[in-house]
Amino acid sequence: MKRIMKHRIALCYDSSQFPVVTPVRAPRPYPPRATPHLPMSQVMPTPAAELPPRLPTGAASPLRTGLSQPVTAVRKPVIWAVGISKLGELYRDIVPDYAAQAEVQIIDKGYETVIDALERLPAGSVDGIVAAGSNGAFLRERLALPVVLVKVTGFDVMHALARARRALPPPSPASRIALVSYARPAPEFERFKSAFHLDVAQHAYFDRHDAEDLVHRLRDEGTEVIVGPGLVTELAERAGLTGVFLYSQDSVRAAFDTALEVARFGRIEAQRRERLDTVLRHLHEGVAAVDLNGRIEAINASMAGMLGVSVADALGRPLDAIAPALDISRTLERASAELEAIVSMAGKTWVINRIPLLDQGTLTGALLTCQDSQSFARVDRSLRSRHRPRHLVARYRLDDLIGDSDAMTQVRALARRYARTDATVLVHGESGTGKELLAQGIHNASRRRDYPFVAINCAAFPETLLESELFGYEDGAFSGARRGGKAGLFETAHNGTIFLDEIGEMPMPLQTRLLRVLQEREVLRLGATEPVPCDVRVIAATHRDLRQRVAAGWFREDLYYRLNILRMVLPPLRERMDDLPRLTPLFLERALARAGARMSVEALQASLLPLLAMYHWPGNVRELENLLERIAVVCADVVDAREISRARLVEIAPELGAMTDRMDGPLPPDVSKTNNGREMDARAPRTDGVTGPGIEATLPAPLTGRARRAAEELARIHATLAACNGDRSAACEALGISRSTLWRKLRDTVGG
């Protein structure tokens, strides 16, 4: 080393002292990753001499797999070792040692040739580049790939000095050795030279032409040995001088190790990026990310389709230039999120979320998500149809309206016709005729069958409670309100049907709100300021004459006309007594099964029908079902129905005896039915030999006109009172009249 320091030596090498990893540069991004890639021979029509064949490593070529496909652990990193002349020879000595870790290809070219070759390859085919000197600096400034520079160490410098001294002829002075650095002289070497009193001058070059001029000038000045990078030493030898190559195997190995580590981290990042890209591709929601200038950095196909552009055309363009309605400048200025904003664009309504992107607390851009408002409606319908509570499901169908009479046949036919539309239906019928069953049947026959059926009795709630049940309320709307508010029944029935039973009992203030719902198809919750759109079909039912209530000022006339679009009337049971033989065994069989009775349904029916046919059924089908339930429970222990006498049946159901009390004698045992439950046909043929006149003699003189109707009504009232054990409130509810009306009818009868 002392011998070296005694001479004046010029050394040429790259001025940096440690390996440098070049980060990915945004100004020149690689093109989007493509699908199946072709072999290198098909995408690079350059001569074979221009790019030497890669060294065999036993691994499948990674160039056939693009970054658009998932990165797997099987594929080895692909490293290009770019070096000219001496550096390339050094690569060839080292590359076999890395065959198991990477697929290394030596590229004995530089500058634009390497860039052109990379651009012909599918993006992602190369994971990193190892280069040195001006060639490496050139590539580092122009490529988006990681470029690892081969850097010299202090030991490289000492070994190079020793080789340069040995290469200098003995008579030549040390001043015949020159040092040339790339870009700028090395300040570290200047300090080293000053500390050891070395008379070594440094020179710098910037490109190939500058290096050629410098070498020729040094030759003319008498320099005999030049130590430096491959380009300089090659030029020196061409000029007749001695060139000493600066880089060592240790430096190249360090660069390769760094390149492999960079490739490993790049592979991990590629996997994460690929997973994110896959997620974005499969999102129906539009997603776009912008930088601080509002330019699109990433966008999925859904968002590009919403904007009417391709993904490639959208990248790099300002978002507000493509879609001014999606302006994201406020989010970039304030770094605050804006969620669920409503924007109209391209004739559609969109739900927009604008979210700032922060990196360790620093704003780096913003994320925009965009979704068609119709998709929310579809999801809402799907959730409502799949997760309906059991009480929101219509159980009955129109075929469950039992009866073969002309009246019931017409009801079912008209109901099926009404089910094809969404118009409001008003059902009239006495209590117990099956108004809700009819409403459920219409719902199940309509296009709304897969959505909720909500029923409410308007007479069962006080006014304030009925209002909150129907229309819902916001959080804090009143004292005791549920936290977070509550959706009303109209919202619950969205896309389905709401059944308003006893609509005639609705208080006047609520009638006004109901009218607005029917007109505007939107609901305003209690305490809310914004109405909620609601698509609901309304079926209303009542046992009252709404026209009379309108005339009396108890029902809004405009609401009546809004409800009375499609009108249906359910006949009472007394007007379809022909259906009694079908209804009785059906209800009787169910009642006997629930009671655990073993008697024959047919036998009990034969004993019951004569009595049932004489009754006027003020409670209609519901009363029939309940009465048969009572008989089944009381007679559950009887095995033979013939053991149950008519007197026993009347004892169990005293209301059935009200009509028989009008007759002087007992009913014939085989009476099967009456004419609409009003009077017996005494001339009907008998099968037991008893003639018509014989029966006629047992009947009282028939009543006619108002007297007959009054007598029937009185009999019905007394029968109902008997069935209710004298409870007038229960009797009023069964008859559908008020207590004052009941008192008046009984008083008038007694007074008459």
C-alpha cells in the first residue's frame, strides 16, 4: 500500500459509495397489466445478438405471466443484469450462483436499447435491473422499474490502485495514472488523498461522448493507466492505454442481493395490488382514487362505465373534467369525508361517498365511490322479501274463501281481477265474514306476493298510538320514543300491502294524514322533516256504511272517494246458507281434532245441520267456527254422535234454540237447510214418510213485511245475548251495534 501511495495515480469510478435502490417513479408508469403474455421471442423482434439469451436456471419463464394474473410463489424473480464488456464478464462469473434464487438475464447493451427492449415486453415481465455507472444512472432516470446500482467500496478502490500500480511500467512516474469519476469527483477520495498526501487528480464525465473526449485528452497529457468503470476502461484500451476495471465480484454480489430483496418486496406489493385490483374489478360499486390535484390514479370498470369512458382513457385525467357533478375538490381542501351525497348525472340518481386518503396523517388524495340509487332499492326489496317476520306474511289465498254459492263464486272472481292491479280496494262486510282473509288472498294473488302483508285494526288503538304505529317516528319525537326512532307500518309494508281494518273508526286527524299518504305515496314520520317514499297497496275494510258517516261528518269525503276505487262486498253467512254444508264439516273436523275427540264428523254434522240452518248467524263465519269449537270441546268424550240429543246441543249452544222456540213442536230430525235461513219450505218432499202439510201444521203463521224483519232481529238479539251469557258488551260487539242501539231496540220491543 505504501508503494501505491508514493506514486501519482488517477482513478476512475462511480462517485457513490453504497448500493442505491431507485424507487418507482410516477411520471412514467408501466402500462396496465395485460392477460396472457407471449414469449420474449414473439414480442421482441430484435436480433438475437442484441440481447443475449438468458442463462438456464431450470425455472419456467416468468415472461409468460403478466401482473394482471395472481402472483404465485412458484415464479422466480426476473433480474436483468445490464452491463457492457467487462461488467458483463463479471456478471457471467457470478450469475450461476443465483440460479436457484432468481432468473437472471445478462443484457450486454445499455441506454436506449435496454429501454426499447423493456417496452416490447409485457408489463411486469422484469422485476428489477442491476446496472452501474452512467448506464445505470441513465436507466434509473427513465424507468419505473427498480434499478440497483453496482457501487464500489473502499476495498474496491484499494485493489484497483494496486492493480493500476502493477500495470504501470517501472520507469513511468505515478503521474501517468489517471482517475475519472462519473458526474462529479468523489469528495471522499479527495479527503483520502489529502490525508495520505497522494498526488492523484480526479476527472469527471457525463456521457459517452464526454468520456471519449476526456480519455483522448488524458492520453495527450501523457496518462498511461486509467482506473474506472467499464465504459471508461474500454475507451482507454481503444485509445492505446491500460484500463483497470474498478468493480469487484463483492460489489456485484451486493447489488444482486439488494435486487433480490427489492424484488421480494415488490412481489409482496404486487400480490397486495393484485388482490386489491381483483376486489375492485368485482365490485358493482364504482370506485375511483384521485391524487391531490384531482387526477385519477386508479379506477375500476364499474366507475368507468358510469362515467362513459374506458379505464385507460380515465387514468391521469382530472375527475372534474370527465364528470363535473362528482366534484371532489371540497374533500381535498378540507380532508373531511362526505357520505351518502345524492347526485344526478346522465339521467340517473347516484349515491356518492367522498373519502380523504391519509398516509400517516398526511392527505395524499381522495377516494370516490358511486352507486346507482336503483341498486339500493333492489337490495331493499331483496332484504324485505327474504327476512320478513312471520306476522308480515299473508297465510291465506283466495281458494281459502270456502263456498260454492253464487255470491262467493262472484267474490273470488272479482278478487282475482282486482289482484291484477295496484288500485286501492274497499271491502264492506259484517263482522266475521272474512274481510282480512279476502285481503290476504288478494295480496297473494298480486305481483306483491313476495313482499310484506301488514294488517292493523284502526279501532284497536287510541289516536296517538295509532298515528305512531302507522307513520313511525324519529328519535326524540316524544317522551318515551324508542331510541333511534321506529319505522311505521306503511314503511314496513313497502312494496307490499297494508290492510286497514275498521277504517270507519279512524279518527279524523289521522284520516287527513292517510289521505296524503294515498295521494303522495310518501310517509312523514312523527318528528321528521323529510318524507320517505313508500310504495304500498292499500286494502281497507269496514262494517259500517261510510256514506252515512260522511253525511254525519264522521268520515272525510275526499278520503272516502280515494278509498272507494275498487269496491267489494262480502255477503253475510245468512245470505249464503247454501255454503253451510261445506263450512260445517270443515270447521267441525278441525275442532274435533284439536279437542282429541273420536266421534264421526258425519254423524255429528247430521245432528247439527238442522239446528245450524235455522240460525241467522249475526257473527257470520267466525261465529260458526267458534260455536263448533265449543261443541267439539264439550262433547270430546262422546264416541257415538247419536248419543248427543238435540236438547243437549241446544243446551251447549243456547243461541241455536232461539229459532226453535218460535215453533210449536220439535224440529224434524232430518231438516237439512232453509231458504237463506229465513223460513222453512213446508212443501219440501220428505224421505221418512212425513208429508208437507203435517209439518206445516207445526209452524206458526208466517210474518210479513216490517213485522217479520223486526221479529227476526229481536230473535237474533236474544240469541246473541244468550250466547254471551247476558253480557251486553259482548253481544254488542257480536252484533256490530252500540250499547245505546241495543238498549233502544230492546226498549222498543218491550214497549210494542
